[in-house]
Amino acid sequence: MKLSDSEINSKLREKLEQPTGRHLYVVLGTYERLARYERISMPEARGPSGEKLPAPVNLNRAILERVPDDDLKWMVQNEARLPGSVSQRIARELDALLSEHLAENMLLVLKQMELLFTYDLELKPLRIRAVNRKHILLLLPGERTSQHILLFHEAPPEFHRTLPANIVPDDHIWELNT
């Protein structure tokens, strides 16, 4: 079901009030609609104590900024020959980033996550870290179809991805209305 921005903010606040359980959430929409939500409606959202929510973190940029220049150069030069090594490095940086942010804040909002899907990284670290007073909200370009969540739906079909089943409970996935 598609929801208005304020309905999503309300549902998110309800979820943020729950101290225990799994706390991984997804907001779906087009890139344009997600940017509008982030710019206009998300700053109006409040946490359980009335506090503003943290600004979204551009995950692609944050991961790449964590990699020293020499290592990044090596990754670019060896990506085709050693894709597993590059994927493992990105996965390690993702896990460290999640750990650091969630140690300081109860909520981490992530956007621009294409790097994870480009390297077919597991999303389980997101689900594992989002428990017991630690919440992660993903702003993902995508839409609900009859059987699954189709990601990057605005791109040509060869770039489409599917959100793995059982990563995010259905009542933790909200789609922006147009």
C-alpha cells in the first residue's frame, strides 16, 4: 500500500518507540520521490522523544571515503581480476560503518546504496545490526510488485534487483505515493 509522507513518518515514529525486536525499515519510491521525501518530509519526522531524525548517509560515498587512496586505487585496478577481494573489502567497510554509527545513534538512515547491489553483497549485516534499540532506515528506489520488492525499477531491466525475502518484514516496508 502506498502511503503519504506524513503517514510514513507516523509509522516510523511508532516503530522507533519499540525497544526490542528487529528494526530494519524501508521506504520505497522513485529517485525523484525519495529525494523529495528526504528534503521536505523527513526533516519533519520525529523520534520517540520528539527529536529530529539524523540526516541520511550516502552509503556509496561513506564506504568509499573509509578506504585509503592507495587501497582504493588497488581495488579499481584489480576489480576485474579479483572481484571477490573487492566485495569482501566493501563488506568489511559496511559492517564497520554500521557498527560505528549505531554505537553513537539509535537510528541510521541510509540512501544511495547501489554499491551493495553492484557487488551482490549480503544485506544480512543490516538486519543483524538493526536490533534492540538500534534502528536502520533504508531509502531505496523501488516498488512493490505482486510477489516481491523490485529495486531500481526506473533503470533498464538488466539493472533491476529484488530485495531478498525475509530481510525486512512486510509491515516495515512503506512505499511513497506519487
